[in-house]
Amino acid sequence: MIENRTQEIKETAFHAPENEDGNEITVIFKGDFEYLIRKCERYDKLVQQSLDEAFEEHYNKAVERGKETK
């Protein structure tokens, strides 16, 4: 599951569109802008989910280590 999310994060990350010459396009139409907003929101959600899971995993390990030392 985490590998799938990592791949989706890579695919969802913002990359400015390029023209035929490989130069970034700086003019963005309203429809494209709305699409980019949705894409960024999805990216943010995926990254936050990964951070939450990583925190929980490390927190639980720390709690277990704390119990072992008592």
C-alpha cells in the first residue's frame, strides 16, 4: 500500500507543462488551473497520510521502548 502511495505521490507532484521545445509553459488557462488545484490537493492528502502513518509507527515504537525500560 505504501509503495502504491509513493508512486502516486510521484505521479501527482506538480510539474509545469512543457511545450514542444521542452520549455515550461507559463500561461495557464482556468480549466488547467482548476485541475492543478485538485492535483495539489490530492498530493497534499497523500503526503499528509504518509506523514501520519510514519508518525504513528515511530510513536508506537517509542512507547514500546518506554515500556521495556520500566
